[in-house]
Amino acid sequence: MKRVHLFEFMDQAWCPKVIRDGATDYLQHVISVTDGYGPIRPLLLESLARQSTNRVIDLCSGGGGPWMGMEQPLTEQNPQIEVLLTDLYGNANVPQRTADRPLTRIRAHPQPVDALKIPNELNGFRTFFSSFHHFSPEQARSILRAAVESQNGIGVFEGTKRTPAALAFMLVVPLLVLLMTPTIRPFRWARLFWTYVIPLIPFVVGFDGFISCLRTYTVAELKSLTEGLSPNGYSWEIGEKSARGLPITYLIGAPNPIAPDSNHTQN
């Protein structure tokens, strides 16, 4: 199935903030409850160790992605880890979501951050969870090139797939939004209104999820994006991790050589 770069509502500056926040709240909740990105925790810790940094700069964070669910197991192995959540269209609930956590190692950046123009002062291991597909091949390659040039590590992790099964699953996602919304915190009356009275949030989550599958990069396509971007010992590790039958496509770049592994594809 060929990749197509189509329209998503949450990419648009004009998308109402209450709808975008409601949609990203749902996505954050589902990722945390299911621990969907659990299989990549060892890769993430190894990457931070190789770059000799404890600082993560998470791009396109939305409602916080998997970090709320991953914080405890990550800090048990690396108590010094710090995660800065950034987004061009920041979710208004993220500051409260992080502040409500005791002794949290996660905080939200107060200013908008464009992943295509990352400020120089935001140094650290850059991560994209369920968001790299939002960028065209030209933009994606620009993001990877910027990581190489700044000698920052980068990790791209995608739980969506460009397969008929994944597309079929997205058709039932609006129903899941209806079922799970009452359990999402912090509680918001506006979220209930735009889910049950005028169901724009379920529609946007389902529509954008379907398109996200069509836009997701395969392992081969990620390898193609890194071609020629390996000067000065910068190395790439690209492959898939699977747990409970849910494969995660990943790309990891680091300024230090990455030892080959039989389970990894290295470029």
C-alpha cells in the first residue's frame, strides 16, 4: 500500500483548540492505559546512555503521549531522566496533568515549539511518538538532518501501520472514544459536550487516525530517509518491536556508533 500524505484536522492551525485538546487527551489516555509503547523503553534508556544525557525533548507531544505511563518504570532505572513536552499547538491540559504528579520528572514547555525549527537551547534526545507521520518526506528528512547537524540523538516511534487491518480498526475508534471519555482526566465539561452532544471529538479522532495509518512510514521508507545522513559517526537503528501482537515501528539516531543487533536493521 503506497504512502499518501493526506489532510488531517489536527494538523490545521484553524482546528478549534477544544477539539484538538479533546482528541489528544483521548490519545494520551489510551496510550498510557494500554502501555502501548512499553516495548521501546529499553531502547530509549540505551539511547540516552549512549548519548550520555538524561534530558528528553519530546516533540509534537499532544496530550503528553506515553510519558505519563512510562515515567515510573523509566525513573526506576534512570532516576535522573528529565522529559520536556513540547508542541506547536500545546494541549491546555498538559501543564495540570504534569503538575498533579508528585515528584514528576516531566514538565511542559511554556512556549510553542515547531519541530521543524527547534530552538538551539532545546538540546537533548529528541523523541516523536505517534507524530512523525504528520511530516512529508522532505520535512521528515529535514528533521533528521537537524538532529545530525546538532549532534542530538533522535527517536521516532509509531504505533500505527499502513495495513488493511489497521485501517479497519480505525473505523471503530469513534466508538472507543465514546466509551472511554468519562475516564479521562483532568475532567472537562467541554470534552463531554463535544463528545456526546456534538460528537466532533470522536469524528476527528477516527478520521485523523485513519489518515495517520495511510501516512505512516514503513521501515524501508525510514531507511530511505536516512540515506546520506551519517557523517561524523552518526548511526541509525531502524526496525520493529512487538509486544502483545502490537508492532511498533522505530527509528533511532545517535551521534555515537550503535552496536549491531540481530533484531535491528542498521543503516
